Amino acid sequence: MGIFRKKKAGITVVTDKALHFVELHRQDGWTISGGFALDQFLYDNEVSNLIPGVVRDRDNTLLIVPDYWFAINSYKFQSKRRSIVEPFIERTLQAEHVELPDIKYFFDYTFLQKGREEPGLYVCFMQEPKSFQLYSQLAKLRLNPDRITTPAFIWEQRLRRIIADFREVETGLVHQFSTETFLYFFSRGCFLFSRCITLPGSQTDSTERLRSLNYEVNQSLHLFSQKARAEIDRIYLLSDGEDDVQQLSNTLGREVIDLSPPGTANPDSEIARRLGPVGSFSANELSDSDNFFAISHRLLRKGREWKPIQTAGIVVGLILLSLMAGECFFLFKFSQFQEQKTGIITEPKLRQTLREYNEALDVLLSEARHPYPRETIVQIARSLPDNVWIREMLVEVETVRGVELKGVIKASGPDQFRDILQVFFGKLYRNIPGSRAVQMEDIDLEVIESEVENGRQDYLVTFRLGMP
């Protein structure tokens, strides 16, 4: 059946000036099935008519963008509770990037602690304005990607695989092309920053190119020591030149390790010239997107997390419905048998039995339409304004459904308190359809006299929200 047909996997690769659709194949190969100038794809209203059919009929599993479209920040943070960490990151990113309202949807994080240092967060997020336009355009064309990453994070995964002690050392990588050179730096297995430099002169002007490369690498090493508070332990080089490793070692005055094993693809191949550093990876490396760091749209990620629960609910509902239908059929056949055996007409009893089962089925379906407690809690959390904190929450799922809430509102006065409360209720009614309006006389209000900070008073509010 068509609805169960699994689509082919594909990726989208973005460079500074172009966008390419790439098809992945089972035999570790790939082909470029379409491409556009980046500005044309973003701003041309007719671009949807130019996309090949093979691109539309696929799952866009991965979007690879230039490294500088992402940014990385580290924050000192004690808690590891997701319900605390994620709102903190959202508020911080929105405060630091007011001009990018969608930034709160495009981030991910890991917990980080080195030695005896205070625990913290390693936060990666999209910062390039074009990235949000690109995602919106892909979403309009139903090509929005499952995950988004950069060449630096794919390199991080490859180096972890081929360097045994990659997580214990400070590492630099020089990835050399004929016209461009990419510098990547990793601190104990974590990507720190990268640079793309264009070397002067032609391929034969090796002295000038080495001098420029030496200057750029030394500048990057100085920047690395400031960011990581450590010195580089090793520098690797990936290049197609036979003498490049020795020449760079002599120029830098330190050992440079060759990272080009026999059989490595030529970085100046046609694919590499079009896709840049992405052309140096294999299709297998790119298809296993769960192995390297990548971000997903926060709403898409939540949808994937809830999908197994929704699927399980549907399966359970179908099983119950099948059992009830089978039992009704059995009762119907049994009543016919009894009629034939005894000659007594039992149609009224059968109708009564069917009516009882229909009523039971209606109750089951009605219960299924009620929101789950966990979903209710998530929607309440989404509805919280900045100046509202929940202290206690009691979800009642038995006879009279509802949520008992007790929280604190920080406000400079009664007017601001009333405005915040109206915003809170408005979001609650919007996020929880069918919830019953809260009347002002049903709200218990208490002023916390001892809690005054920056001219704002704490108000303790208690009310009950009726649920459908």
C-alpha cells in the first residue's frame, strides 16, 4: 500500500552561495539531484515549480549548513532537570538575540563538566538569519529536515572513531582544498570553533601559500588557547598533496599528522567542488545522523517524542474495539442459536445488550477524548508568562476533572498583576481547548509582604481550572 511505502532518504547541503539536494544510496554512494543559488531558493516565488520530482518524493533526513550558521555557548548550570534547563536556555537565547524570535526553536545542549570544574551546559544554536528563512521555505515545500548539522560536527564524529584518545586531547584539523582551507578545533572531543580561509596565489606558488597558512594557523592557535584555556596537543592535515604534511610541519615548527589514509576521496573532486567539505564524507557517515551532534526544530522533536505514546494509544484502542465487536458478534450469534433451539423470540434482550455495549463504547471514546495529565501539565507550562512561577499543581482525573494551581506572580502593582493574570488565562484557554473559564471570585489572592524585589511585589494566587 502507498501509505506504508518508505520514502528514500536524502539530504540537503547548503554552502555560502548555493543549495544542493543529494540522494543517498545503499551502496555507500550518492548523487546530486538538484541545486539552486541560495538567494534564488530563498526569494524566488517560482522555485517550487523547479524542484525535481525525485526530490519531492523523499524524506529530507538531514540539512547540512556552513559552520558559521551555528554558534556555541557554555553556561555554568547546576541542575540537570530538563524542565528547568530548557526554559533557561530559551530565555537566555531570546534575551541575547532579540532580533531572532525563532531562535528558541533551534537549539540543543549537552551537559559538560571537565575535571573539578563547576558543571555546565554546552549549548549549540542557529544564529544566521538566513537559516530561519531557509527552514521556513523548506517547510512550505514539505522538505523541512529532521535534523540540522554542520561539517564540523560530522568531523567530530569521524575523529572520535579514528583517534583513540580524541576525548582526552586538544585537537586541530587542517582540511585543505585547492582554493580554500578549513580549520577545525576541538577541545577534549567537543567542537569549539572553525574557520574558512582563502589562500593567495596559484597552486604552484607554494611558498606564499605556506606563509599565509602558517599565519592563519598560528592566529587560530592563539584564539584556541584563549577559548579553551589550553594549548593544542595535535594538529592533523587532510590534503591530496604528497608533500603537504612535511611542508606544513616545517613551516609551523611542530609535528603535523597525516590524516589521509589510502583510498581517501580526492577533496578536489566534482562533488567536493560543489559541496565543499561535505564532499569528503561517505554516504554511510551522513545517513547515520544520530551518531553526530545535530539539532531539530523543538516542536518537531516533541512530536517525535510523543509519537510512540500516540501509536500505543491507537493500538490499544483498536484492540479494545476489536474485542468489543467480537463479543457483540458472539452474543448476536448465540441469541440466534437460542431462538432456534427454544423457539423463544429474544430480539428485545439482544437490543438491550447491544445498547449497553454501545453505551460502554461511548464512555470509552469519551474518556479517550479527555487530555492526558502529562499533556495538561505540558500545556500549562507553555502558558506561563515570564513573571509567573508554579508552586503546587494537583491534577484531578476522576469524577470532576480539573487542575488545582498555586503560584506566585511578580508585579509592580495591581494593574500589572491584573495584566499578567489575563495573559496567563488567555494562554491557558488557547492551549487547553474546552477548559472552563475561571471567575475572579474563584481566585484566592494573598500578598506576600516579605517578598519585595526591585520594586515588584509577590502575589500568591490559588485557583482551580476546570477541564473538559
